[in-house]
Amino acid sequence: MLEGALKEHRDQMVELAIDRLKMFEETERLLSARKPLGGPGSRVSLMLSYNGSAWVNTAILSIYLVGNRVTVKFSSKGRDVMKLTESIYRPIFGDDVTFYQGGGRVFMEESLRESDVAAVVVFGFDENILPYEHAFRETGKKLVFEGPGSDPFIVFPDADLELALTDLMAGKFMYSGQACTAPKRIYIHESIYDEFLAMFVDRVKRLQVGDPADERTDVSPVASDLAVKRIGEQLAEAMRLGAEVLVGGRNEGNLVYPTVVKNATDRMLGMREEVFGPVAFTSSFASKREVLDRARSHKYGLRAAVFGGGDGQVVAQTLKGEEDYCHPVNSYTFGRFGTVAYNETRPTSWRGAFVTKPVGGYGYSGWIWETAGGKFCMKQGPNLLSTETSVSMDD
């Protein structure tokens, strides 16, 4: 039954990608009223993370359809996806969309140096991008950065547990946990903690682990050796500090078995860092105030999910904040999240992402650096790549 549910979810993800692409028709009037940020013939450099899938087309097209030429850099771990994407794009777009073969550091240096590049869009790791602030200040180029998440997943005792579990299973284990918006810090109210974990572990035990080419496989090897190494360190530390591994906790090379950790604390690596794999760190909480404070006390603020009644609604509203679109900030803003799902599944809350739904975060999960009127500015919050790499025809 579980295998069928996960296969159904994967089908939904494909349908979601197709749905997003169709949404460009809905936004045609908006896109046609925009022109490239750097003027006719200018380019945008786009660097993608290694977990790219069908969503990369949405990112590329969001930038291209407002008139930009696009140079795309895939991660070295995504070369096969890049070759496939290039084979599809080349006959259609010619030299308007090109694919960069070199390394990431050189790609960034060339993008900053070349005069026809008006903006750089990066999906990656914050620690790799923060050192470039001075260079972007000096060149006046624009950076749109979409970074990691350590997303809280919060369940109150009056939640629809079946809905919460279904969303947790799908969100945590799709792409074998290699998604920036996968649930990372799982907070369950103490009154239902053991009950919820028993149901969760039962479902995790039924996951099929193995070859990604096998249609029966639910969880396949993690692509990054570094991610596997970090997962090993996170689990070892958690057990040393008193957490309990209920299922999994082992790996065979890069094949990390689906894992559920009980009694994780916020000082553990698995709760402080992004866990990029099929490992769920869980913790109990006693009150609305406690879980709100714990969820907000983190350097990443990409996405949050909340399930429950009145207390859940208050927590969801507080985590989201007031602004629906990116806005100027004086410094990195922590304790807020760009997207907050309240009693919604991921496909519902994420519908239209990058096309009609602005996406992005706070803290070190995402930001924009730009120079306007001779003044350097930073913005945070959800944004549309089409808007941020273009200007109105009237400007």
C-alpha cells in the first residue's frame, strides 16, 4: 500500500512539473510586458544544484521568457541531466540558452567579469556564496541566491495525523531526501509523540531501498559523498548525545537507509545543519510557545509546515510574517520562513513555484544583492526569477 502511495506521489510530482510549465501561458501578458534586466542581448548566469530534476526547466524558462539569454551551469554531479537538457534545448533555443562545461568557481568569476552578464542566479550552499558579496558590490551586478533549508515540520495533537504522515513521508523521502524543501526538523507534540513515531516507523520500514533504475525503488543512493559523510557525523553525534535510532541508521556506500531518530535536541548537528538525505530527526514539544521559539531559532528560513487547529494556525501565521514578496532588509533576517504550509500537502502549497508563486527564504536560505541608484541593497523573501531578472517595459 505504501509503495503504491509513493509511486502515486511521484506521478503527482511529474504532473506538477508539467502544470508549472503550462502556467507560463497564464503569465504570458505579464512576461511580455518585461524586458531583460541588462537590456537587449544581455545574459543571466544560472547555476543549478546537483539535485536538479524537472524543476530546472521552470527556472531556465522563467529567466528566458522575459528576454534574457541564459548560460546554465549544472553541478558536476548532474552532468547526465545537463546532457539530456542540452539535447532538448539546443534545437529549440540555439545559442540563446547555452550550457557551461567548466567548474563553479570559474563560472562565477567569468560571470562577474563579463560585461553582458546582468545577473547571476545561484541554487546552492550559502557558505559558498557569502564570500562573493564584495565582488557583487564592486561590479554592481545582481545576485539572486536560493539556498538550503532546515525546514521545521510541526504537528499538534489536534492535527489530522493521516494527512501529516502522508505529507511527511512524501516530503522527507522524495528524491531520497535530497531536496532543500524536505522536512528536516520534525517537531511532534509530546502527547502524541510515541503514537506518531510508531505510525511513522511502520511506514518507513516498508520503503523499498535500492537501484534507482528499478521502478519498485523508493529510496536510492545519495548523490553527494559529502552529504553521506555529514549524515554519518550527524547520526554518530546524535547517538552519543542520547538520541535513539528507531529504524535505519546505516549505509552501504552512498546508499543511506531510511532512518528515524527519536529524542533529537536542537543542539545536535542533525537539527542545526541541513540533512540532505533520507534521515528524519524528530523531537517532542510541550507548548505552542516552545515550538515556535525552537522553529525560529535557526539560520535557515526557507519553508515550514504546520498541522493542527488553533495553536497551529497561530504558529503558521507567526512563522510566515507579513510580506508576500521579497523586500529590502538591513541585515539577514532570521526566524521567518518564505513559504509556510498550514494543513496542506506539498503539491498544494508548492503549486506554481517559480512561475506564479514566489519562492525564496530568509536568514541564509536566500537573498538578493543588487545595486540601484548607486546604492547597494539586500532583499529577502519569496521572489520570482522572471521579475528579478527583468524590468518593466515602461522603465
